[in-house]
Amino acid sequence: MAAIAFRGVTFGRGGRRLLDGVDWTLEPGEIALATGATGAGKTALLDLCALETSPEAGEIEVLGARRAEAALRRRIGRAAQAPDLMPHMTAAENVALPLRLAGLAPAARKAQAEELLAWLGLPAERAAALPATLSAGERRLTELARAAAGGGDLILLDDPTGDLDDDGAEKVAEMLIALAAHGAAVVAATGDDAFARGLLRRPETRPLRLEAGRLVGRAAG
Amino acid sequence: MSLRARLARTWAERRSAPWTPPGPARAALAACAAAAAFAMTLALAGGWAAERWAGAREAGFGRAATVVLAEGSEAALAAAREVLETTPGIAAVAEATPPEDAEPDVAVLAVTLATPEGPDAEALNLRLGATVPGAVYDDHAEWRGPLLASARGGRRLGWGTAAAAAASGLVVAARLGWAAGAEAGPAAVLLARLGATRGEAIRRAAAPAAWRAALGGALGAGLAGAGFAAARAMGIDPGAGTGLTLAPEGFAWAGLAAAPAALAGAAWLGARGAAARALGRAGITDGRDG
């Protein structure tokens, strides 16, 4: 079963038609790298993939579901363009939030969150800091770690390398490849050419360019 | 999971960060709930005091009647007693002291009625007149009515004030609860996006507001209760022990718990509404209205 299946999807925002009768599928273990000009609809595409927005026409199936109910949301890890972190929780507590919702014991989720942050390059003392004291790049890494922490079957990332240096971007690319290797489907919208070029060398990556209401270079279907 | 493991887990979870961030509306809720509970408790105590006052007036005057005997011999008193004691609607008869300006031979019997309506005054006067000439039954209808009306008015005023204070407090708690829920709305949306059900996200956003209102309310009601108790202990409650005191008596003390509980309920409903609206706006409906 495809992780995401678009069938004849038409969608617009702000009076602009972003998708026009698009058919597209993404399989588990694949990375779709969505690129396009500003305003081309990359964020809207992610909203559609999360089933948070309904298309004007056509049908979208995500992990076998057509509605974004809690059972589906638990299987989706998502990082927004502007990191959305709980201001009163440390970076590690933010990362551990999906694990806490899933009922994991405090010690186990703390260890898992810190390990994930360390792997992405955030040291332990920064993992214990509140978001207000983190740099923009550290906040970005925290949100990416949280998206990955839930062990989701679908990872949706909007501009994942924004605010990150080259090393950070490389770590993010490694994380996406590792997630895909574990069977997750990944959709990443990016305007970072170097990051995109690096990922596109990988066999699991499918280019996806939004252009005049069409998905050019689609993965399949 | 064993009970010990459960307790250990619960303790560990209590040390975790709260699910939603604190905010000014939530902080204001505690202070306002304390003030509202204090006012509600005073007003409730006022309502009870009015109830007791009205009850005392009704008992004291509402069922009182007299029989005046022009000639108060033992025989006349016994005959009048017999008539009264065999009349339906009369609960008790006792000899009373005549007014100071009464004739020397006059005797007075105080009659307690079984019901506020009492017996048929005209028929009773006919029976008394036939048995004890000069005996007159007086149910004091001309002044009993206004007294009962004033008792009813006092009761209405007391409970009306209590109801108005309670309504104002609940509206304030609900509005601040709404503000606290709106403040926690983005956190509720985030929790839902991370996999919480809509109900769980709403609960996580609304529960702190309800707890704040309950704690603030308990503080306010506790202060009012302590004030009543201290005033009584210091002897500055002139009505103590007479049934006319402002301090709650008997089970009415339990009513102090009503204000915090009601305020918490109102805050919880307000916060739930605001959190549900935030989730709805974010498109998270879990099949409710989406």
C-alpha cells in the first residue's frame, strides 16, 4: 500500500491554483523532495499530505486513511517551517512529547530524546535548555528530532535545513536517509539547493517540482 | 504493571513539565476565583441566615394565636382549654401573662396553631362563647399577614443576593476559563498534531484552568469560613447560637465546598470551549464537524 496516494487532486490557495488534477504516489522507504519557487505550494502540499487541508477535487489517501484522526496523526511526524515548540519545556522534553503521548515512561523517553538530539549534534547541556535560549538552528534541530522521535510511518518536513549550517544540513540528510531505511516515507519541501542535490544522489529520493499546478518529476503513478 | 510500579510512574510523571504552558489568564483565574469564592460564600451564608431568620419569624408569629377570657377563674380556664384542645388545627395551649393594662380578672391563653392557617376562627369563637361567656379567640390575622410577608421578603432577598453573587462569580470564572483555554489553544493544537486525540488535547488544555479555579476557590471559601469561625470564637458574632448568625450552622458548613467546585466547573467549561475552537480552526475535528 502506498504511503501517500493523490488521485486527480486539484487545490488552490489565495486565488491561485497550485495543483490541477494531480495523480501522485509515494511508497514507504521513499523520500520525496519537493522544490519550487516561493509560493509554488510546497507548504500546501505538506498540509494536504497531513490531511489537514481538503482538496477542491480529487482524493487523497495517507497511510490508508482519508481523514486526519488521532490514529493517523500519531503515525505522522511533522516539522513546520517556523519551529513550533512548547516554550515551557526543554529541548529534550519537546522531543520526547510524542513519546509521552504514546505512554512511554519518563526515563526511557528522556534517554531516547537526548540520544536523538545528540545524534543531530545538539549537546546534552543544550538539550536541557528552554527553546527561548536556543539558537534558531538549535530550535530547528529540536523540531526535526521531535518529528523523528515518534517513529512515524510518514515524515513531513517544511524547509528542514532553514537556519542550519552545512554540517547541520548534512545531519538532517543523514536522518532522512536513516528514517527511509527504516521504512518511513518522507516528504521534504526545501529551497536549499545543496541539500537537495546531496539527497537526489540517493536512490530512494524522488524529485518533486511544483510548477504551474503540476508535479513535475513525480515519484510514480 | 504492579501497584508499586504504577505509583512510581505516577510520581515520575508528576515531575514532568506540565502539558501546556502557563499564562497570565491562568494566573489571573486563581486570584479571581479566590475573590469570587469569598464573595459567593458570604452571600450563601447570607442566604442561609435569611432563611433561618424567616423561619424563626414564621415559627414565632406565624402560628401564634390567643384566647382572652374576661373572667379568668380556674373553671373558665379549664373549660376554654378543653374546647381548644378538642379543636382540630390547634397544636398546644398554655396560660400566658395578660397585658399590664388589662382588667384584673382577665386571663390569657397562648395558642400554638398546628398549621399557619389555623382553625376556623368564627366557628371557634361560637364554640368558646357558648362554653365560656366572654372568651374571645384572636388569630392576629391583621398583623400576622404583614409579618409573614416580611419574612418571605427577607428570605427572597437573602437567596436572591446569593444567586446574584453566584451567577456573577460563575460568569467571571467561565470567561477567565475561556481566556486560559484560548491561551492554551496553540499547545492543544500541537498536542493533537503530535498524536493526541481531540478529547485528550482539550482535556490537557482545560484541566489546568479548572485546577487553578478550584484552588483559588478553595482558598477564598476557606478564608471566608475561617473568618466566620474566628468571629464566633472571638465573640463578635452577636447572633451566635440563636439561629440568626451569619456563620453557617450544621451541615451548611459543607456548603462552603460548593463555591470552589462550581467555579472550577465553570472555568473548565470555558477553557474546553476555547480549546475546542482552537482545534476546530486548525482543522482538527476527529470526525466531529469536519
